[in-house]
Amino acid sequence: MGVELGEIFNSAVNNSLFKNKGVLQVRHTPDSIPHRDEQIKSIASILASTLRGERPSNLFVYGKTGTGKTLSVQYVSDEILKKSKELGVDVKFEYLNCKLKKVADTEYRVLAALIRQLGGEIPSTGLPTDQVWAKFIELVDSKKQLIVFVFDEVDQMIKKMDSNFLYSFTRLNQELSQAQISLIGISNEVTFLENIDPRVRSSLGEEEFVFHPYNAIQLQDILNERCEAAFKEDVVADGVIAKCAAYAAREHGDARRALDLLRIAAELSERDGEKAIGEDYIDLANLKMERDKILDIVEGEPKQFKLVLYSIMELTKAAKDSKERFYTGDVYNYYQDVCDRTKTDALTQRRISDILAEIDMLGLINAKVISKGRHGRTREIRLSVPTNLFDKVEAILVDSLGI
């Protein structure tokens, strides 16, 4: 065993295809962002007033995953911070990823995370929310400063909470005597602001614009630029970049997916002792990512989503034995039973229909609308989770729901 592991370790050290793997990873901020000049200029023109010590308009940036939204905002904020030091202007950018577990699921936790980022201390739970707000305001207003709060994937926060938090947040300037705050919201949902309270929308959407998906040619440019820094010479075979870009262009022009695909293909090639990445390894990497994506989706969704999906999976197991079909009403009845078992408040059938539409949109089920004559219309539900992932998905749900 020791010899076998030694060979694996030696191979990993001596046969690496990478020069700098970090260049292909999400946390890497490149020196340039191809095909996003116009968007970067727009963000910069909105935020430039910070350099005069003036509060910029709230800004909302929309676009599918991997379209360069966060990178562009970070790039501009970094440049503003450099310039503000030259000018002696006190500007801060505070970034919060709203998709992180146990950070942006309650008002308390969001404020606690921001308080810690600002250098304060607060327990994870236990204080009344109004005290947490007071602590946050005290820290922000401790001196004359301008703070721009960046809420990445803000739509995830609102799904878990509601839009009143954002409304309260944007109204804080009225309570501040020294400091000023502004908000940048980054969302994967283009219709995000359309679905919230109009009163909240009017206080938020001062400036907003959309990042459109990259096309295959643009993705090739991005990949070629990163490849030079990421890999040793002659490691990427002909056709690999084009295939990678084609896969990602099919998935809403997602540059992050293209980079992940290339990195995983290289890792798989490396493990097999290959000297270069071939096109077949892009196919293998794509299969691996599809599996991982389903598990990530299930793990990251709210509790009610998981309760509905668990109900569908249990009904699927039962239907497989009896060869029966099941419908929206069956899912709702089973869901109510699971809510009783987990001591969870059940949502209305109308809300469960909305969640079923979400699950269908993510490709985890196939919900086909059928007519039942004078009894109206319903959906016939079929699970679309691959058979080889059924047990893993079920284990995530059971563990998360405490069943």
C-alpha cells in the first residue's frame, strides 16, 4: 500500500500539467476581463462619485451565472480603492456572498456577518434584532466615511427572507449623521426586482443593467487567455478550447463553467498519466460536473424546496413498485405528512405549485400539465434525478430535514 501511494504522490508532483491552477479557479481575479469593457465603464461611471465623497446611486447588476458580473464589480471597486487612497477619501467596499450557508438566511445573520466584517463582535444568535441593527448603525456611523455594501446573489437572500430587509437597509442613510452607505446588488435572476414589493423596488433600483451571456467565440478568447498562465506548454490539444467553449455557450454562455470544465478535464487527464488534455476528457469532465451540479443544487435550496423534493422521491419509490402515476395533489398530501413528521408549518397548495415549477425549471423533475376534464388541470410529476444519484440526493434530504 505504501509503495502504491508513493507512486501516486510522485506522479502528482512530477507529472503536473499545470503551471498555475489557481488561474482557472473561481476566486482568481484576472488583470483584464475580456468582452466586458462597456459594462465596466458603466459601473465605474456610477461609482465614480465615491471619489468626491458622495454617495453613489444604488446599483443592481443582473445576468446568468458566469457572465462576469461579480468580476466586473470587484475590478471597479479595487480600482476605486486604489484611487481613493491617492485622494485621501475614506471609501470602503464590504462584500457579502448571500448564497453561503448560515449567512444570508435571516436578517440577524446578515447583520452579524456585516458587523464582523466592520470589525465588531456579536454572538451568532441570541440578541433581539433591533439591538443588532443598533450595533450595525453604531459601527457604520462611528466616523465620516462612505461604505458600499455589495450583496452577491442577493436573490438568494430574498428567497430565504423577504424584501423588507433591503428596504430597511436602503433607508438607513436617514439615521446616519456622519457616514453614508450605498448598495450594489448582484443577481442571477434578471426579473429579480420585478417580483418584489413595488415600494421596496422604488427605493432600490436607482441604476440597473444586464450582463448578457458570452457567445462561443468570446468564451474561446477567455479560455485562451487563462490557458497561457494556467498550463505548461503543449498541454492543451487542438480542439479542446473550442469544445469547452461550445459546452459552456450551450449553458447560457457561462465562463465559470467553461473554466471549471477545462480545470476538471486537466485534473482527470493528470490522474490518468496523460501528457496532454484531449477532447474526450472534456466529455468526461462534463459528465462529472452534471452529477456534482445536481447535488449542489439540492444541498443549497431552502427547507420547503427540500420537503417537496423529498415527497416526490418517496412517491417515486412507491410508484415504481405499483406502476402508478402521481400528480400535484398526491405530492401535496405527502408533503403535508412530511411537514407533520418534521414539525414544519405547511405552505398552501398554491405555493407548493410554485415550488414544483421551480424544481421543474432546474431539471430535477418533469411536470407535465394534463387536463382532467371537468375536474380541471393538474400536473403529472416524474422525477428526473439520474438513477445513480438517487441515493445521494435522498441522503442529503434526509440529513438536512432530520427525517
